[in-house]
Amino acid sequence: MEPIYILLLSCVLLGAFAGYMAGLLGIGGGLVIVPALVYLMQVQMGWSLDIVMPMAVATSLSTIIFTGCSSFVTHYRLGNLDMRIFVTCSMGIALGAVFGAQLAAHMPAEILKRIFATLVLLLALRMAFGKNPTSDARLSEPKLLGIGLVTGSLSSLLGIGGGALLVPALVWFRISMKIAIGCAAACGMVIALFGSASFAWAGWDHDELPVWSLGYVYLPATAAIVSTSMLTANLGARMSHSLPTRTLKKIFAGFLILVSLRMFLS
């Protein structure tokens, strides 16, 4: 079988798994999609790591645009969206997402890979052992802008939706978990839109990118992942009420720790 067909078939399966885990555990699929794409693009397709690393992050972000739109509408209808938090935070997120994407696009690939592996390791450890402490501090507009700027930068650098960063930040300021999750899900769409656009711009004139690339966004992989992730995300969300998600989250965190260690050593 041609390598491109293996890549696309793998992306269809990857989208099904990432979407299901995102719906089941409330985590961003980018934590799975990025390392999988790095492996597929470098090993299966034989592309250079210099273009594979930003392509994997950019492509992961592009898939979140579709799931983010769906999450935005769902949480808005359920009343889980605080528009003041969403709008103010989104302004910082937009700036951060553009900055993070430009930084990732121009950073040496080996350094970007190690940064990704380090941050995934930290997120996995927090997922397994962390709690959500709170503070009596007031959540002001400047603080929201700052939270958005940091979340947007790191999320765009990692290719994730930002929920793993934004939810604990909002809960720290005593925002209810339901509202925090709703705002984080909606903000994921903003991260994906501005991050993907920035990656597309950064790689627009790159001569080594494969056909059907929009800058660093590899459109065939985006389409293959989205074709299944949106379906399985809904399935995972429904199953979250009947499965032991706390135990599953710790198992998944263990899996992410192994993934990050492999990226360090490979």
C-alpha cells in the first residue's frame, strides 16, 4: 500500500481514538494527535523533522476548529458560557495563539519536540495527581487577558485546545467547573482559528512542504482526522456518565507519560 494511504487510514483511526478520549475525559485530542502525526509523517512518509514538527502541531490545531465550533454552540445552548470571560479571555488568546504559532514555526524542530514532550509530561502528571485549588482573588479583566495570552501561546505551541490549561486557571478564581469547562471549550475554537491561520501564514512560501498543504497545515490529515473525531467525541461524552473516568484518566495520563518519554529518547 502507498505510504500516503497508510497515513490517511491511520489518521482516520487516530481521529476516532482522539475524539473518543476527548469526549470521555474532557482532554484535548492534540495531546494524542501531535505525537502520532510526528511518527507517521517522519517514519511512514520519510519527511524531515524540520517540517514534520510544525506540521503536526498546525494540523492538530486545524482539527480543533471543527470540534471547537460544535462545543461553542453546545455550551452556549446549555448556559455554560460566561460571555464576559469568553470575550475578554479570547482577546488574549488570539494574540497568544498567533505568537505561539510563529514561535513554533521558526524554532528548531528538535527544541520544539523537547518542549512539547516536557509540557505533555507535566500535563499528564497533573492529570494523574493534580487537584483544582482555589483562591479568594478577584478575576479582573487584566487577569483574564493575561490568562488568555499564556493559554493561547502554550496551546498554539503544543497544538492543543487549551482546556488543560484554562480550566484550572478559571477554577483557581472560583469560577464553577461547569462554566470553566464551557468557556475553555469555546476558547479552544479561538485558539485553533488564530493558531492555524498563523501556521498557514508562516509556512506559506516554504518550498519543502508536501502537496495539499496550506502553509504548515496538512489538509488531507486534517480531513481524515475530523471525519471520525466529531462522531466519536459525542460517543465519548455519552459514555462518560457510565464509565469510571477518574481511573481512565489516570491510565491515559500514564500513556501520555510514555509518549513524552519516547519523544525525549527518539
